[in-house]
Amino acid sequence: MSEQNQVNENTKNEDLASYREEAGEILTTNQGVKVSDTDNSLKVGSRGPSLRDDFHFQEKLTHFDRERIPERVVHARGSGAHGYFQPYESLAKYTKAKFLQDPSVKTPVFVRFSTVVGFRGSADTVRDVRGFAVKFYTEDGNYDLVGNNIPVFFIQDAIKFPDLVHAIKPEPHNEMPQAAAAHDNFWDFISLTSEAMHMIMWVLSDRALPRSFRMMQGFGIHTFRFVNEQGKSHFVKFHWKPLLGVHSMAFDETQKIGGKDPDFNRRDLWSAIEMGDFPEYELGVQIIPEEDEFKFDFDILDPTKLIPEELVSVRPIGKMVLNRNPDNFFAETEQVAFQPSNVVPGIDFSDDPLLQGRLMSYHDTQLHRLGSPNFTELPINKSLCPFHNNQRDGRMQMQIPTSRVNYYPNSLGGGLPAPSPSEGFVHYPERVEGHKIRERNPSFKDHFTQATLFWNSLSMPEKEHTALPSVVRYTRLKYKYF
């Protein structure tokens, strides 16, 4: 039987406790040497040159020079919170994921909400997609559900993602505008990328102007798989629904608030939790039997499409409560590393070409941002269950391995750590075949039907709000005024 930890809503908080540090009474260097003066550098006389042997000054300044790490290319501006997730019932019929089995178990989570386009110093209330990423600290390892507040995306294939982001970011010749899609480059790209039509309708609507992170939906976007103990697979779409309801602001309102308080949304989340008004979200799923994969008039692997709830209802399966603010923004909210590739037994991937690219890209960007393959050992990223492997060394290694072997198979270490065929993660044995080609499937070619459905679903005021910013942006593009 393998090692396992039982988890509850407090397990991650208890795990983080050993890393917390009080301010302390006496100032010291990082080596623990007590400091006598931190206001004056060591000099030759009171007006003379500073001395090279001032080790305190050297450590203080060089650490300061290195305090910043590369910000996220997208989702740079974020706000985080701790909490727990609790299922309503066992989902053993569909998945063997243990955190979805027992209604009495509360699994710790860390959630990061974010804007997409702006830099870390941009405003919260801009017209933009919002990130909605959840890290579940399960007894079988960390599971990351990394999504947005909009159920679809701009593009169908991850190879176009660099182009999308380059186009929507500030223009490279003058780095303007900040945190906004209202500029020529983005609208040039969109006008030539018809697959983005559905998503751009959402972005121009009030859904891109959420009143609060507490009043914002979340979606996994992609089609994933549930796999049960018998190896049977179902396709699944994930939905987060705020129990406070979905609320947005008017565009003019967001501009005024952004000028007065650029931290409006993160302040709202922080203050609500501090006052005990804990945000709650219901997790729902759309489950599609594998044999129904092709019964729709669109491709369920197309990330620019959603599955209408009239065709497949959303089944509520549990609730998430956010009840604690981070102790330190950098250590937790900034250093947390989400990856769609972080799955646990019972949850697997589909062949969605955007998802397939994200499985590679997110791990790559965490290596760049956090500077070491040991980023998984940072307290906020560290799993609650035991982890053992032969991956050694690297910058900032936090473990002290005592085994003389670092390879498998081995006999000198008793053959350990060894794979576990009975308990280890096994990818769903999907049958695939075909020629190696650069081509989009014809089932991905309808770019307008669901955009039309979305437009028709809006009320008249919502249509007016959606149409006005598009007219303004078209005018800016055509007549080159800003």
C-alpha cells in the first residue's frame, strides 16, 4: 500500500504554518548575524568612500536588486485566496478522482483570479477576459483546473497563441495602450481571424466587465475526460457558478472606478474575506458519453464552441468556499504555478489542439518565471501527499535526498522508488491514427453560428452595450484616432 495523507479543509494551512515567519525582535543578516546599524553604510570617516567589506550593505542591496521575477506573459495581474472544495455526492460512476468521492471530505484549494492582457501594475476594471484558476491539494497530488470567466476562447489551435497575445498586448513601437484591446494591431488580427468571432462577442459584452470576482463565473473551456475505476471514459466540461449570481458593470462605470481605485476587484475580494463574507462557487459539469462525441453539429474538441445547456445540462457536483486571504502576496499569489497538465487519476485530457499546446506551454513558462525545476517545492505549490522520484539537484533544491541512488531500475536502493501499476496514473488508452499533417479538421470551420446564438441570447440593453464598443473600435481602426 502506498503512502497517502488524509486531507481536510485545514491541511494546507497547517502545511504552510511551518514556513510562516514573524518579523522578529532583532534585525539580522540572512546568515543570522545580528545587525548594529542599517541606516549608514560602512565608510572611511563620515565623508569618505564606502568600503567593500560592508557585507550587510552588499547582502541588503543585492537581494533588493533581485526581488522581482519575470511576470506572467498573460494573467500577470492577479488576486488569490485560500479555501476548500466539498463534493455533494460521489462521482464514482464517472471518475475515480478521490476528491470527488466523499461528501464529508473538504479538499484545500488556492484560487487565483486575474486579468489577461495588462501588466502587473494595470487596473482591475479593464475590459478583458478574467482568469479563474483553482489548485486542488488532493490526497493523490495537486490538480489544477485552469480556466477563464468566459466559456470559449479566441483560437482553435495553440500554435496561434503567440500571435494572439502579440496582437492584443500593447503595440511594440510605443507600448500602448495598456491592458486594452482597443487598438489597431488587435483589431487587424481579429478581422483576419474568423474563428475568434464567438469569443470577441463575449469580450465586447458586459461579461468582460465583472462587478466582482465574487460574482463571476468560471469555465474549464476545454473538453476533458472523466475516467472511472473500470476504465470507462466520459467527456466533461467544467463550470464554476458564483452563488451571489453573475453581475457586471457598465463600461463607463469601469473607467471611472479604474481611475479612482485600480485595485477595485482585488480590494473587494480581500475585504469580503476579511469581513467573513466568504465567496462561494458551485462546481458543475456537463458529462458526455464517449459514444456521443459526434452527435452535435459542432466539434466538442473545438475551444471556440460551448455545449448549450439545452443539449447537455450542467450537473452541480460540489461547492467551493474561499475563507482565507494569503499571508504574503509574493510568496503565494505571485509564486503559485498553475498547469493544466497537473491532473490526478480519474481526470485526463482530450485531443483539443489548444489544450494540447497548453499542456506544454504552462510548464515551460513556470520554469522561466520561477527559475528552477524545483518550483514545485515552493510552499504554495508543494503537494500535501508524499512525493518521491529520482529528479535531483537544480537551483534551490529544498530536499536533502539520503539515498545513494538516483536512477531506476536499481538494486543498491532496493529498487525504490518504484512505479505502482495498480495505483499510478494511467493515461486513457484512446485509439489514434492518421497521417502527420498541418491541417484543421472541417468540423472546426463553422465560426459564426454560436456567435449568432450568443448575440440572440442578449437582452436589448446588453446588445447596446456590446455594439457600442465595437463601433468605437471600428472607428479607431478606420480613421486612426485614439
